[in-house]
Amino acid sequence: MHCKLSKMAEAGGKSFNTVDNKDQLMLVELKDSGYGGYKQELLNDNLDPLATKFILCHACNGLSREACSVGEEQNIMCTTCVPDGASNIPMKQARESVPNIPAKCALVSRGCIWKGDIGNVVTHLDECEYFVVSCSNSCQMILQRLELEEHLNSDCTHRNVTCEHCNGTIQFKDLEKHYKECLEFPLVCPNACGGTFKRKELQGHIDTDCPNTVIACGYKLFGCNVEMKRCELADHNNNNILVHLEFTKQHVTSKHTFIDGTLKQLQEEKVGSNQITEINQNVKEIQTKLVDSATLKTLTDKLVTLETENTNSALKTEVTALTKENTTLKTDVTALKTENTTLKTDVTALKTENTTLKT
């Protein structure tokens, strides 16, 4: 056993069998003379065994490195194989000749055809295509150096790849996860409208453009609770003009009734400023609808006429007329504002009178 290995065993250190990568261990042995001489397996097949017989290490049986003549027997040994305390004399000629002995690659069994001096074996193994190395991407793959390039380019799960959608750089092993988050990744609309959109644009399409998105009727505020696909909205509105007008009439009537009742209560009970604020809010709500009590009778009369004629062409004509009368409604709203100002003045007078009566 080599001297250094003997010391490792005594200290409980690692042995050959516990090292995963045998090629790396072999390289360590060749670089470090502490492991003894060069193995005879490295010698060129054509070399006469007698040519090296007299420079083999008496201890490790390899070609002596830093050869010495040891003891009275003058046994040839590697410097590191000399027993502790043994006398030894350096062998200059042997030390100069051993590195130049013809040798072959230690990996000839894998197909390497390199041949050279045994002193250059280490240099060769640092480049040998048959030498086993670890993947430089830390994927824990062990393979021959000649396979490394293809592995790095095609097989390594830790290799960097470019997302074809966002041009980002991702490790191959994370690509599928990235696709589930990539904002540029194309997705088919879940409403089966036939469109494909980037992930970052899909929700906007669903909310505003998709013809198959289910939406509420625009007259929901007035009582129409029908829901339909966006592409069906136009037909729904065209087929339900009378229904929508009736809903609008009922809504407006209800609001006017509430306002009239509140105004009457204000006049009779001398309500306070908080109730005045509530009335103003209801008046503003009516103003946004551009319909007032003075026009309600006109809407009702038109509705009766539309129901009597019951034809699409007549309906469209009447709707156009109603649109024109909407201008009149805006004028009436202005009159309502003036009336509201007068009402506030009357309330102030009532408050003054109330204070006088209390006095």
C-alpha cells in the first residue's frame, strides 16, 4: 500500500472506494507523488518490460517517482514510499529518465489513442475527451468530456433557455412553471369566443370586448334583471323597448311620489335642515335621469301610442321624438333647481316663524 494511503487509513480518512468520481481520484494520484509511483498500466504496450524493471518501486511496484536507493539492500523506492527513518540516497539518473518513458492514456480502454511521455499524462488528462467530469451547470450529471458540450446545449435540466414569448432567460427545469406565470404567454379565451390573447391582456378582453361574456341589462337599475351574452345585448334592447320604457316609467313615478310626499311633509311639519339635504339628494337623482313630473304625462301618452302601433318602425320614430323632447327635460330640470331655491327660502321663513312662536 502506498505510504500516503496507509496514513489515511490509519487516520480513518477516505479510501479509494469512497470516492465517487474515480477519474478525479486517478488524476489526484498522478499529480501527487504522495500516492507513490506511476502505475505500470500507463506504459506503452510496445515498451520492453526489461527497460523499466530496474526503476520499479520496491514498495508500490510502480515506476519510481523521485527515485531513491534505500537501505543496505539498495532497494529502489519512490521518495514517499521510503519507510520513516530509513536511509536513502537520491538516484539522479533514474529521476531524469522516468518522466520520458513512453506511455499511453490511462483511459485507453474507453477509446483514447493518445501516446506520449509518462511525465505528460497529467497534462493530457486535463484535456482528454474520455475523462469523466461533472456538469458545469451543477445538475450533478457525471459524463465524459466529449459528451459535455451536447449535454450543456440539449440535455442539461439546469441549462439556460430563452422564453419564446417574453424573451426572458430561465433554467430549462423551470420553463413549464414559467409558462404558467409568463405575462406574454398566449391563452385561449375561456368563454370559447375563438380568440387567443396574451395573459396580461386576457382579463381586459373578457371584461370589455368578449362577445360571449355574460353581462347584465343596462336597465337593471330600473328593474330589468335579464342577463345575456354581450353579443345578445343589442337584440335584447331592440326586442324590449316597451318593457324598458315601462320599467323607466315605474321608476320615475316612484321617485316623484317620494319627492311629492316629502315636500308636503316639509311644508306641514316644518322639517329640519337634515331632511332638506335628503330632498336635495333625491332631486339630483331625478336630474340625472332627465325626467321630471311635468314630462311624466307625456311619456305615459307616448307609451300608450307605442303599445297601440306595435311596429318596429313606429317605435324607432317615437324613440327619436322622445330624444328630442329630452332637451325640454333639461330646461325643466333648471326650473326644478329654481323651485328648490325658493323652497329653501320658505324653509328659512318657517324656521324664523317657529322661533318667533317659541318666544
